[in-house]
Amino acid sequence: MQAREDGIATKLDLGWIRSQFPSFVETVNGRPAAYLDGPGGTQVPQRVMDAIRDYLEHSNANTHGAYATSARTDKTIAAARSAMADFFHCDADEVVFGPNMTSLTFAMSRAMGRELGPGDEIVVTLLDHDANFSPWLALEEKGVTVRPVGIRESDCTLDLDDMARKINQRTRVVAVGYASNAVGTINPVKEIVDMAHRVGALAYIDAVHYAPHGPIDVGSLDCDFLVCSTYKFFGPHVGVLFGTREHLQRLTPFKVRANTNEIPYRWEQGTLNHEGIAGITACVEYLAEIGRRLSPQVSSRRAALEAAFEAIVPYERALCERLVRGLGTIPGVKLYGIAEPARFGERCPTLALRIEGHTPLELARGLGERGFFTWDGNYYALNLTERLDVEKDGGFLRIGLCHYNTVDEVDALLRGLREIGS
Ligand SMILES: Cc1ncc(COP(=O)(O)O)c(C=O)c1O
């Protein structure tokens, strides 16, 4: 049965979804707040807050102690590892927790860098967030050559011919984003992983931006590493990395002696954010519940997650289409990235734009006063804003939709932008 969300057919129960998020009661100057800042961090459902509070109330301790709260802490972490294994579609011992994607990537790049030197090459891209660029660039101090792949400016997609030219027998790592946090482009990750593997290079995927928008299956991608942050998909501020067992065992982390050499723990430095990790299970369960409500017959959490994304993907696409159409009627709007609805399978509903005569900061401020939370600037996609020559003029205005946004919010946003732009 298809429900209707004010003009968009969707299987999602938006009423139930929105009731899960306590922060949606927020108002600004008497208007309801619209959270269009998901790419910077999504809102969290009540159950995530409850899990964090519950951990601190009943389980707060360090790990591996001989007493009740410590045992509960061990169980909490194991449960979250298993939840993320379902999210990534891997085994639990291939899941590593850390402070955030950036720290995990620096840890991994430094570990890989131990084996690299002059003559070795790493391929990165100009479409990526700086967190999947600078950690690799830092290896230049070891004599490694870093080769950035360019973009096609017309639609902000990766220049795959350039990538094919840059990947060669000396390439040791190909580091690429699953999707751009600035212009929303979804990269052909499987194709890129295959290109890397053909020359024996490792494929390191930054899925931070993609994670709330589509199902991740590290098995079918065949990637060596994939990293994301749960605060971008309805969870707490914790980073999570998938690494194949083989590589997590083979590579040598920078670690204290007292830490075990067993995977995945050898990659987890110091005491983790236990309460945040408690929230991870709850955020994965939130997504799984969307799937179970749609397909009560699913027999596993992984299947429930897949069912959730089966409904989330077309709904987000339809919202994005409505927004892009509306933007096309506002004078002076320049949209960056894929704009033809027929190609929306190649993008997330994350839009970067400028309006002639206004800086992105002015637009974000004007929208903020009207209750629309958006971002301005480069959001660390610095290479891209420089390449598109907008960095000196304040970057872009970024509007980030996700499944909890509504048609009403999109329509009201368009009215707001029209007002500000006129
Ligand atoms: C695509 C992408 N990669 C990496 C990061 C960095 O993630 P973290 O804040 O977890 O270090 C972000 C954060 O915005 C991002 O959008």
C-alpha cells in the first residue's frame, strides 16, 4: 500500500518516523524548524537518547572488569559491533570503533604508510571530503606520490578516465568517497574497487555521506576498508570502520603495548565512547524498525535494513526532484552537480547551489531566521570548491534532505528562498 506524503507516493510512514525525533518540536521565530543540515549531522530518535542515558545510568564502567557494570559495558560494545556488522554486511570482528571518520582514517593511513615509501603511489580524488584526502597527502613525507583524480565540472562527477590513467602498477591505495558531501554525487564505487584491485591496490571507501541514503554492502563492493560516522545516520558522534579481517590482521597499528593484538581491538586506541556506542545499536535498530514495519516477514536485521532503504531511496529521490524543479523556477539559482531527474540514481539528495547577488552565508542566515537549517561554505570539500572557483566567494549553500524531511518542508524552503532571493 502506498501512503501519500502530500503529493509524493511513499511506503514510509512519515507520521511514525517524525514522531521518533524529539528535536522536531524546535521552532525559530514562531516557525517550525526544518532540519536540512543532515550532511553535517542528522537528528537522533528518542531511542538513541534513551540508550545513551541507560548506559550511563546502569552500565557505566571500563571494559573487561570482574564486576557487573563492566560486564554490561562489554556486552554493550559487542551488541553495537554486531549491529554495525549488519549495517555493513560483514562480520563483527571486522568492525572498528573510533572517535570519528577523520581519526580512524589518519590511524589507517599511518599504519599503511609504514609499508610505503618512494616509488609507491596513492590515488585520491578532488571530489572527496578533506578527511579522505589530507591523511593520504600526509604520507608524502615518506616519499609517497599522491595522485588526485579530477572531476567533470559540468556535473560534478569523477573523471573516471583520469582515474584510469592515474591508477597503475605503483598504486598501493585508492581512496575514494562513496558519495560527495557537497554536491551529492554517488561514485561508481564497485567499478573503482575493481580498478584498484586489478593493480593490487587497496580500496579505501569514505561512506560518511552515503550511509543515511542507501544500503552499504561491503561484501558486494569487495572493498578493503570502508568508514563512516554514526552521527550522519541518526546516531551518536562515533566513527566506525570496516576492514577485511586479512588487512586488520596484516597491517600494524600504532598502539600501546598493553592493548591486545587481537582484531578488531588492536585498532581501538584508549577508552572508547561507551555511551555513544550504546547509541549505535539504537540507531541501527531505528532504521531496521522502518524496514520491519514495511516488511514484517523479514527474518534478520540485515534484511530489515535493506527493506528500510528500499523505501527510503525512492522517497528521498522524489523529494530531491521536487526541490530541484522548484529551484529551477527561482531566478539566479545555479545548481552544482547532477540536475536531470533521470540521473538521480547517481546522486544523494544533497544540493549545492548559489543564488546570484547573494553569498551562501547570507542565504543560510536568511533561511536560518526562517527556521530552515542549512550550511554554507565548503564543508571541508575544499578541493571541490577551489576547483569550481567558489571558495573565494563563500562556497555553496548546501541543502541536505533525508528521509525524515517532508514535502511541506521542501515547499516552504522554496518559498523562503524565493523571498530571500528577490
Ligand atoms: C564525506 C565525509 N567524509 C568525512 C567526514 C568527516 O567525518 P568525521 O566528522 O566523522 O571525521 C565528513 C564530515 O562531514 C564527510 O561528510
